[in-house]
Amino acid sequence: MAVYSTADKDAKFVKMADEAYCVGPAKAQESYLNREGILMAAVISHADAVHPGYGFLAEDALFARMCSQCGLTWLGPQADLISLMGDKAAARKFAASRGIAIIPGTFVLNDPDATERAALKIGFPLLIKASQGGGGKGIRIVTSPDDLNSQLKIAKQETSSAFGSTSIYLERVLKHARHIEVQIIGDQNGRILVLGDRDCTMQVRRQKIIEESPATFITDAQRRELIVTVHRLLDGVNYQGLGTVEFLFSDDRFYFLEMNTRLQVEHGVTETTTGLDIVMLQLQLASNESRLSRQIPSCDGVAIECRINLTAPTNNNQLSTFSFPEGIRVDTGYQSGDNVPSYYDALLVKVIVNGKNRLEAVTLMQKALANIKIDGVSTNLHDLQKILASSWYKKGVFAVETLDMRLEKHESFTG
């Protein structure tokens, strides 16, 4: 059973569903963020569970509680854990209390004078980050003391609009850092199993556009360290369902960044290399139809995912052509002829390939991108093609700031 807004009434997922219920108009606040409307649809349809997906109410602790109060199984961790990890400043404090390295910075700051003192102590450049939220929203970089107050104002406006909160904290910018994720799942008894890791370093303005699994640049010893760190964070907290623990890797050290208490957009690369259907496993565990093995799944080859996003959306974003070559994994909710609503995320499609090693995977992705045909809208497909063709990407010589720096300097991605 699916729910949809009026903007999505003709969407592919609505047509595929056995039952579909409209929960409001196009604006997300009145539909996909409408807790009562979605719960009413669940009750009317006699659903017994709610899948949070990976956006909108996916990490909304209040909605998770409301589902439980209505007798619906929430396919995710308990509301208290969603609240803890959803508050990024609180999650930092929790990780530190468990002996895990966190990025140098502060916890929540409310006083302007204290914020200024903390900023001078951390040094510049630094990041202002929203305590509530995700997806790169509410994050501002500050390069000098003169910019602090103006960037604080913008960050608070962004986080207030997106998440209904103005809580912020400060974090040091780690130079030449890589962004590493660890995919985990917890069963009904709270036993944690690590399913794999991902390199999500390739980002434009804190938005991931290319992900790889596994992170090929880390050693076996470092991977074991990651696994131990994840267990130190989560063992004994009775975590249930899917989750992703995120780290920055800088100067040969892992720093806890945050935890997402939900399915990740990029889970497909982990599925590709492990052979697991992560969403099905999530459903089976929630319904007590499966038990977790104690053994970490083996990884077969290297998978790469490219996110093709809509750029410069207009009121009419019709996909006149939307075709992909055979032999690759294509995750999308669109097809040729569809009009892409401009109200929601810009993601059009995720393209995933799998090679015996990273070099082969890069080559396969280059071929895949060269044979994708998308007309009628503007996308980042050409940029992805240039990145995959660059010598620095093929050699794995990049960091979180690489793409942003190239854009600022008006350099070609192929340089």
C-alpha cells in the first residue's frame, strides 16, 4: 500500500501499488510530512506496518511513536534512538561517552558570545551545522571571523525552514578527509550485524553524487577497527532495523560524524556487493521471519553508484527520453513521458555497476553513462561522465572538498 501527494498521482510507484491513498496536496508539509494523514491511510487500509523509506518522516521520532500508539509496526529503531541520533550534537556527545573519536568542535550553542569564543578556539575554516536534520541542509562553511555572524544567520534560517529547529553546533573542517559509511542492521533482540562499508566522498555542496562499496582505500586492519568502533557505539542499546554509521577519515584516523537511523539512498551498492536484499531482510527481521547470522557478509567485487539529478528544474520537467543500457542496475521511480515534480528531491535515478575490482567498475560505469539517454530536462549526467573519465578519480585521489574546490576555481572535472 502506498501513499502519495497530488503531485505524484500519476507516478510509477502509485500505479505499481496494490492500493494507493492520497494524503494531501503537493507541498510536503501538507502530504508526505502529514503524520495524521498517513496514519489515517494506514488504518483505513488495515496495514500492520509502516516502512519509513529514506526521506520526509523517516527519522521522525514523533511519527514512530504515533505508529506504535496506533498498533502499527514501525520498521525502524525505537523512537528514543531516533531522537538521540537525529540530534547530531547529542549523537556526538553519546559517541564521545562511548570512547569514540569525534570531530573537534562543540555541542549545541545558543549564546552568540559563546559561539564566537568557540569559533576562535576551533579555528577557521569551520562548519556551522544544524543539530537537527540531514541531507546537507543547515550546513555553512565559515572561512574567517568576519563571516561568522552572517553565516550563522543563514544556517539558522535554513534549519528552521527545513527542520523546525534553530539549534546549531560548530565543527572543525578536516582537510583531505574521506567520507566513510558503515551499513548495519539490528534484530529484534538488538544484536548488531555489520553488512559492509561505503566510500561516499564524492560530494557537491555536501550532497553525495557517487558512492562505492566497499571503501577500497582502507586496509583490512582499518576495516576491523571500523567494525569494532560500530559495535562500541551500538552494542547494548537494543538497536533494531537498518542504520548507517558515518565517519570522516583524516590523517589515518576515523572520526564519528553522525548516524542515520534509516535506510540510505545508497544502500544499493552494499546490496550489489553482498548479494543481500537489505529491504527484504529488514522486513523479515521485523516480522520475526529471519535471524541474523553472526558472520559479516562477504564482499564480491566493487560496486559504484552514480546519482543522476535534475538540475535547473522548471514547472514542466518532462522526460521525453529516459533510457538505459542493459546489464546495469537502475533504481528509479520515473519512465519516459513522466513529468518530474519540482516539489521534492532532485534525484532522478541511481545507476549501479559491479566489477571484479575498482578499475573494472570504473570502466563499466563509464560505458553505462555513455549509453544513457535523457532528454527534456537538464541533469548532471555530463558532469558524472567527466568525473569518471578523470585521472584523479580513477586513481582514487580525492577528498570531500575536491569537487567543490574544482567548481569554485572553474576547473574541469577532468583536470
